[in-house]
Amino acid sequence: MGKFSFMYDYAEGAHPNILKALGESNYVQQLGYGEDKYCEEASAMIKDIINAPDADVYFASGGTQANLTVISSALRPYEAVIAARTGHIAVHETGAIEFTGHKIIEVDTVDGKLTPKLIQPVLDEHCDEHMVLPRMVYISNSTELGTIYKKEDLHLLSEYCKRNNLLLFMDGARLGAALVASTQDLKMSDIKDYVDVFYIGGTKNGAFLGEAIVILNDKLKTNFRFSMKQKGALLAKGRIFGVQFSELFRNGLFFDLAIHADAMANKLAKGIREAQYGFLAEPQTNIIFPIFPNSLISNLEQSFSFHHWVKINNDKTCIRLVTSWATKEEYVDKFVSDLQK
Amino acid sequence: MGKFSFMYDYAEGAHPNILKALGESNYVQQLGYGEDKYCEEASAMIKDIINAPDADVYFASGGTQANLTVISSALRPYEAVIAARTGHIAVHETGAIEFTGHKIIEVDTVDGKLTPKLIQPVLDEHCDEHMVLPRMVYISNSTELGTIYKKEDLHLLSEYCKRNNLLLFMDGARLGAALVASTQDLKMSDIKDYVDVFYIGGTKNGAFLGEAIVILNDKLKTNFRFSMKQKGALLAKGRIFGVQFSELFRNGLFFDLAIHADAMANKLAKGIREAQYGFLAEPQTNIIFPIFPNSLISNLEQSFSFHHWVKINNDKTCIRLVTSWATKEEYVDKFVSDLQK
Amino acid sequence: MGKFSFMYDYAEGAHPNILKALGESNYVQQLGYGEDKYCEEASAMIKDIINAPDADVYFASGGTQANLTVISSALRPYEAVIAARTGHIAVHETGAIEFTGHKIIEVDTVDGKLTPKLIQPVLDEHCDEHMVLPRMVYISNSTELGTIYKKEDLHLLSEYCKRNNLLLFMDGARLGAALVASTQDLKMSDIKDYVDVFYIGGTKNGAFLGEAIVILNDKLKTNFRFSMKQKGALLAKGRIFGVQFSELFRNGLFFDLAIHADAMANKLAKGIREAQYGFLAEPQTNIIFPIFPNSLISNLEQSFSFHHWVKINNDKTCIRLVTSWATKEEYVDKFVSDLQK
Amino acid sequence: MGKFSFMYDYAEGAHPNILKALGESNYVQQLGYGEDKYCEEASAMIKDIINAPDADVYFASGGTQANLTVISSALRPYEAVIAARTGHIAVHETGAIEFTGHKIIEVDTVDGKLTPKLIQPVLDEHCDEHMVLPRMVYISNSTELGTIYKKEDLHLLSEYCKRNNLLLFMDGARLGAALVASTQDLKMSDIKDYVDVFYIGGTKNGAFLGEAIVILNDKLKTNFRFSMKQKGALLAKGRIFGVQFSELFRNGLFFDLAIHADAMANKLAKGIREAQYGFLAEPQTNIIFPIFPNSLISNLEQSFSFHHWVKINNDKTCIRLVTSWATKEEYVDKFVSDLQK
């Protein structure tokens, strides 16, 4: 790891305030398995900021665990979830959802985003009991391609889902980055109007670990702790989630960290654009996909690590750059400057 | 939580050294999902201390997750695991193992410990393809009743399992407490001689979270990371496990913490015995089961919280007291002194 | 198979009337997957005879398939089913229910029958989300020990289940034998008053294959055909069930066949009693459990095959004798006569 | 059902010879669960005709059950199966494979057939433990589009699978129709050279029910009966499979029936072609996909029932016609003649 990493937004530990909060609360005896006062506090903060006092809030240690617990808890055995083919559950969770017994119906998209128009053919096709019953739509905001769902996107999806008896589940592993994007009009307090359940990612926005699952639809609330325990998602020292999320939402730290991450990606994107290079998808959040000549990529890899995303042609490749709450601006500057070498 | 809690060994946070180590490594960029240098270091330390250089070491966030990942990875669909009826997987994991598709064959025991004699009737009964195929024996060391498996216990079980084509899996959520018990002759380096797979509990011995799964049997090693990812057990910032376990094993902290926990329980047990009260099971580790008059229990509950375990008769109840690395001796002393009130 | 078999009630094929009906309907083109007119007809007959016009009726090819489809369709993932330890799902289905993700909580019984008193400790023990949620009670009528649930038994169980939010599911693989037992007061038309779902066994009462699942509780009806298809329980030529069950219920054949089976067992039991031998459980239906000296068993095995059930002591063994719709009286007579040799 | 049905190849019952054989063997007492002499006999015949004396043969009641039992038995939890998007397991089994925990990786094809070239991108994409591990290729012969795999197709696929550690599983629900197709060069005895496991469909070729699963790869044989029992696939009166398949293979009836089905489809196709209509896919077996003007379709539906497959444009629709062992030539002639009306 001698090079600076733009590989992902979880290359570093946790924000120092979080470490400090963990230290300060360390010897206070608490109830186990998420029934501690820190989880209570964090839950109250979250319900306040999303303006949904009746929501249920639970904490899971990672995105895959949140996804598999939510989906397997919401669906009956023969029901399926619809996802973009690029969706995290579709490709990058080693069949976690299928292991819980449910089919993922994958839909091709241009930009990682689902729309009613893209979903309709799935409903048209699935017409009887010889096929799974589509019952949930899974979206990621921001998406795996760094794009975002704005208010109108969610409004249309939400209306469509309600009309078609589909639950809408938003994976918010990178919700912070999505909410503070410069082109975004969605606010934390808007989400409750659109989705049945979502989660707020801590791991990729300054926490050591933790995703806050927020259940808005009453029907999905029943016995959710049973589902969590059964999937290994209840930590004995659940306080570690409560302390972290309380800290993230106490003074807006959650948003500050996301703003930094997006700003660093924007700066990278600006430099790349000025150096006359293009992108696979329009940069919007903390994940961007520039297309570079292979020779330039080799040069950049002297000092930086990042993922090769897809080969464009024999000479050019699309790479993925990810920034985080901890990305140092000097490395961003160096990256942009290295484009000229 | 105004009272001092003897409810469990996860009422507090992590040992300060661990917090410190997390702080010091915080900004070092690392690979994700457990491929960081801290996990490598902790893995090497563990392989060294157990004297099994060829072992594979992985880290999971809790006992249920470790259990379900190990068991579902080791067994074919129709194979079953044998456990004591008091075993954690049998009663306290909300059907986590069954959710992965496997039956737990439960065996009554006196003290939470399985023996070849107790297992044999299970093998006698399961004779053809109309019944599940018993293929693994699950034991906890120390057990859920605070008792321990010593070398001879494990030797006999291990030989029996080998003769009968059974895998032996040891849940070590409280392995520290088991190893430093005053009556124990088993050492960390002996375990490799007896079991196919086991784990070393961090959560209940000074870590924030984490169980180190150690796979000794080569046949169980294949593609284990696939199993972990599929079950949501790979954390993006897997480093949090590496840092903690490195710290626990750097200078014997793991054992020191367990020694303290057991010592506090021993002191409680000594005081209880001197006050002429008996126990459900002979105290050996950090969990003890004294039997008290109900009136005394009411008095003790003015200052302490603990679980009521089982009603003995109309006048007496067995309670459970658990000590930990963080238990303060002054409260132990006060508890003993309160017995005389 | 030179010996006459008292091993089970599925050693022969189907009653000739059924074969005839299959032949007569053979070339009539029908819709597939159970939507044919024969299934409709059989379903109507069954709803009529059980006096439950709103019931839903489906046909599965065997008991294990019926059990796993009903149970996995009715329960949420963390919910469990309570069964007698001798229950078919508990021991003789190779973990089929666990494969669908659900724990079976096994209860010791004297005679294979569950009662509220036997179930209550299960509810007492399962008190929070660290344990599975008991949600269904599974009974077999007649039981695997040949005993029967009468009206009062079912009444008490049913009231208890309703008070405790438990579904009551009756496995009727041998329902015919149970209903025509001489001590029985339960009628086919009474069942609807007590259970949420049950099935009527065809395989063990004269059909080639087939169990008629009857869903009485509206909440269990939703999308049941999806569950069946997903479990491989919908046959393309589902008509084979419709034709058979129509024949069984057209002129009371179902009951006539069961009466014969029970009568043959009664005659065996009478002869055994007169020869001064005892039983493990009081003979009531077509399965009886006499206790014989080992030497007598060896003699009987010259001419008959049957299962050894359990060793009583060094000299005596309990065997299992099963009669069927096809049991020939001459072999019953010979068996009784051989007792005297 | 007043109209003649070209909807599927399971609209009628069983071939009369099969009914006769069931009648003749009806009272012979046999062992249960497929251990009877008829299953033994059928198994021996099948091993003989496929020239694979070491194969294991089992009987399941339908295609979905065969598919889910074979796949879940062969794969470890994180392993996936690759199938054509039109494959039966992908669309028409209500998520049966996913219910057993496994992802189906769906591949677009032109004609329902997989090739190494189509599979390679799947292997390229699935590169680490964050994704499922592709481990099996599922093909149907004939396919759901009526096309066939010939020797060279299977040879190429087989070589490719071996090089890439992929198991090759052939769904032969319509294997009869595939083998007797006029363009086919594959023989029953060739199959063993190419695949690890396959099944021979009885339901769609003259039996009441039954698919004969043939396991060629030794590693897939272990404890297969446990898998069958666990999935509800072992019938108590398993003899019904043995009797049927013995009859099918005694004097070549299996092939005769398939020849009739294909011949009827060929005659339909010839008439359609002569009437100047085209097809979605080249007719090869007993399923054909003509494209007709909507007005013609309305006319045909006066006398015939069939599936509308896909809308071609506002004026034309592709329909699906299926013939069977029982299709009467007079209706074929009438259909062709009705094209001219």
C-alpha cells in the first residue's frame, strides 16, 4: 500500500470523533444486542433527521448483511426482488440473496438506475405461478456507477411501486455521497415519502462499520429483530453502532464527511475534464469512471492504486476512482498533475 | 443501568489497548474485506500461538455468524450437526443454523458437555436416507453452563469423531475463560490435535467485536471466503478485526483478560460458598450458577442486575452471574458482602 | 419378497377402481398442472365431504412434499413448528423442514400425541428474539405410533393454539385409518372446526400416490400454488391426482379401504392378545406394536416381513405390523396361527 | 376442452401399455421408496441403453423436482449454475433453484442453446469471492425453443466445461423428441461421453409422471437418495416409476412415442410452410413456433387451443404448437387444412 489508494471508500479506519466517542463511553455498562442507550439515542436522532417518528431503526454491520436481512424478512419464499444488473445484490454479494431463497430479477440499465419503464417488462413477463412473483424493487442511492436518484426519480418509482404492489427498498451504503451531490434535490427528510425501507451507510462514510436500517412500512416491522438475530446481524456489543451513529448525526458530521468525499471526486473530475478526458458516466458523487489511454494508466499506477473497470478498446480503459471522508487533497492534486506527465 | 451488571461479559466496550491500537492505525490505507496487513498479522500470531502454521484464519463479527458460516460451509444439505441441548446454536440463535438448511440434533447433557456415550445413540438411530446424516459435532468450550472441556475430554471426543466420520467444531466464544480456568490442562497449542475447526472469541474477552475462526481440516478450507461473503460476514473494514486480535495476542492480553474474568468469578464463588450457598454446576470459569433464597435475590437486586436462570422450588432460584475482563473487584466484594445482609 | 409383508401400507399398487378410472379418462385432453376437470371434481367432492365450501384443495405427490410445502408456506423465516419427537417431520424426512429454513421443536410424548400441557413448556421457554418463534403445531392423525386424536383431543389443542397464536396443521397421511378406528368419534366433517390446514393421505390408502392438502385458514391460502410449483410439487399431469381422489370419494371407497386395513390390524391384535402377548401402545388403527420373544420373531420371519421397532430387553423385542387396503385375510390368519407354533 | 389442444405434451394420460403394466404388477408386494424390483429393472435397462453400467439411476416425479434435487445436491452454497435465459429453471420454475440457495446466471441466446462462446463472458466476469462461483452449466435437450444439441454441440460444451471445472447437466424432459429428430446425430448411448448428469423425461413422452435421473460423474453420486428424500422426491410407491420406465424401454416404446410426436410436428410444419408462413425458430422437434396473421390465429382458435408466444408486430403473432405421443393425425390434418380457410 505504498501508493495512495483510490480503490474504495473504506481504505481507512473511522473518523477521529468516532474513536473518541468510543473511548469515552467504553466503561459504561450497557444492555447487549442493540438495546443499549447509545443505540436508542442514535435511533432517535435518525428518526428526527428523517422526520419519521414512527420508523423502526436497526443497525447491521455491513451492506450485504443489511440487504439479505431486509429482503429475506420482507418477502415470502416465492417472491423475487428486481434490481439493476449492476446492483450490489446482483453481482457483488456472492449470491447472498439467493442463499436466503429469493431470485433477483436483473434489469439492464444505462446508468445503474431503475425506472418504471425498465421495470414494466418484468411485470409483463411474470404472469402466473410458474414464475416467481416480483414483489420488491431494490435500488442503490448513490448507485454502483456513482449516479443518483433525485426526488422526481424516487417519486415516479414510488408511485409505480404502490400501483403494482411492489415494495421499494433503497440501499444507502453511499447515501451520504448521494444526498450532498451538487445536482441533488433529495433531502434526508424526503426519503420517508418514497420508500418502504432503506439504510444509511456508515461504513463508507466515516464509521468503522455499521448500516442503519430504517423501516418505514409498518408491515415490514414485525419481529425484525428475530430476522436480524437469525442472520447473525445482532452484535453482542451493539453499542458500537449506537455510539458511532450518534456521533455521525450529532453535529452534522455525516454530511460533512460526505461533502468532503464528493468534493475530492469533483476536483478529480474537473482536472480530468480539463485534461480532455471523458467519462463512462457523468461524475456526480464520490465514485467516478474516467476513460484513459492505457499508457497514462500505467503512469498513474506508479503512484496510485485504483480498479480497472472495463476495457473500452485496445488503447483505452475505463478506470474507477473512489474518494472518501479521509481522502487527502494533496493526493488529488498530485493525481490531476500526473495527468499532464 | 444504575446497578452493577453481572448479566453478561459484553456489557462494556473494549480494552483500552485495543482502542489505542485502533487509533494508531486509523489513517493507514489498507485493502478491504480482511485482506489488510493487520488481519495478516493477527492471523500469523494466531497460527503461531496454536502451533498450526497451515491453519486458515478468518474473522467474523459474532458467534452466531461464525457458527452459521462454519456449519453451512462444512455440511452438505442433508447433513446434520449434533449439539448439547444447552448449546448456543440449539437455543439462542433463533434458528440460524436451520435457516441455512441444517438440522441440529439435540442431546440432553448433565453439564452442557457432549461425550461419545451421549452421541452414540444418535448414530444408532440415524441409519438410512429417511433421516438426516449426522456429520458434525458442535461443542462450546467453555460451555453455556460455565463448564470446560479438558484435554482428555477432547481426546476422547476427537477419537470418537474420527472413527465415525464426524467433524468436530468447537465454539470458543468463551475460549479464553476456558483455557485459563484453574482446573484446565488444555493449552491453546493443544487444540489443533483435536478439532477440525474452532473459533477464538474476542467479543466476550475484551474486543469490541470479533471471533477468529481457525480451520485446521484442509477439506474445510476450500473457498471459505466465498461462504463468508455470502453470509454477510466479510466486513469492508475488516482491519477492525486484525487490529484487535493483534493487540489481544501481542503480549498475552487475551489471557490476562480471561484470567481477570475467571478470578472475579472465583472470588464470587468463594464468597457464596462461604456463605453456605450451593451451585447448579461446579463453578469453573466466568459464568456461575448459585442457588439463593428468593428473598436474598430480591435484596441483591437492589444493587446488582443478573439473570434468573431456573426456579429450583418455591423458595429458591438459581441465578446466573457472569464476570468479564472489565468486572471491578469492588463490586464483587460488595456482592459477597451483601450475601450477609 | 417371497414372504408376506406387514412392513408398510404402501407395498402394493392402487385399488383396481383407481386403475380403471385412470384408463377411462386416459385420452381426454386436459389442462396441465392440476387445473384439469378431474382435480376440480375431486376438490369439490372433498370440500363437500368435509363440509367446508370455502376451503382450498391442492394435491401433492407424497407426505414429505406436502409437509414441506405447507410448513414453509405458512411460516416466516424465524418461525418454528412444534412436533412430537416421533412425528414424521422430526425423524423421517431427512431434514426436509429444516432445509426450508425452519426449526422443528421436538417434544417428548408417551403415545405420539401432543397436548396443550406438553406444548406449554415450549412457549414458556421461547421468550425473546434470541430464540425461534413457535408458530405452528404439527400433529399426525393417526400418529406414527398408530394412536388417534379424537374430537376432544383436537378441541383442546385447537382452543390452545388459538389462544397462543399457533397454527394447527394435521398430517393425515393415515387419516383414513384414524377416522374409521373403532374408538374414534371424529368425522371428516368435524376437522374443519379444529385445524388451519390438513391433508388427506391417498398413498397409504389405496392410491398410487397423492395427498390432498386442504387449507381452511384464509391467511394460508394466498399464492399457495406458487409455493407448490417452487417446491416441485405441481405435476404436469396433475390429473392423476384428480382421477384418483374422485374415485376414492365417489362411493365411499376411501373409507371402505381404511376399514379393511383397520379390521386386518384388529384381527392381528386380537390374535396376539389371545396368545397372551402385549403391546407397546394400545392398538387402534392399522399400525400395531406387539412385543414378542425373540425366538417367536425368528419363527414369524420365516413367512412374514416386518420392522423391528425397539428392543425391550435381551429376550423380547417390539415389532411393528402394518396392514393396508390390500392386506389379505389369509395371511392375517396364518400370522395368528403361527403365534402358536 | 372442446377444442383440440396443441398446448403441451402432457394434455393426455399415459400410453395404454403403461396402464396395462401398472395393472399387471398391482398386487405384487414390493419394497417402498424406489427399492422395488421394477425400479431395479428399469434402472438396469436404462444403464444398458445408455451403455453406462456404472451410472446411478433415480426417479423423480417431475422436471422441477429433478432439477432442484440435482442442482442443490451437486453445488456448494456459493456455487451457481449457468443457464440460457429461456432455460426452464430460469423462468418457469418459480425460483425453485434459488429456493435451494443457488443463483442462476442467465445468458442470452439466439436459439435457446448455450455455447462455450456464450459462457466465457460469465467466467470472465466472475473472478473473486465477492461473486458467486460458476460451477455448473444447465442445458435442455431439446430446448424450450424446440431446438436440439447435436453431438458436436455437446462435444464442444463438454470439453469446455472440463477445462473450466464446470459440471454439465442436461435436462432431458424432452430428450425423446430430441433424440429422434430428423437432423439429430446424438444417440442415447453417446450422452455418457458428454455430461455429468442428465435425466430422461417420461412425463412428456407417454408416462403418467416420472423423470429418470442418470448420474454419470462419481462425485455426484454420494448420498443422492438423502437429497431426494429431503426434497420430497422419494415416493412411497416408487414402483410407479419402475413399472413405467421398464415399459417405455422394453421394446423401444420410448422412441416410438417420440417419433410420433416429432412426426406430427413435422407434418404441421410442412403444411405451414406450404401455406407460406414462417417460423420463429427452425422446426426440429415436437415444439414449433409458426408466425401467423392475427386474423388466422382467431380462425384457428375456433377449433384448436395453443399458446400465444410473442407478438411480432401489430398484425402478426408467433404461436407455439406442441405435439405429443397422443396427438391424433386427423387434427394435424384439420389444422393444416384450416390454414387455407
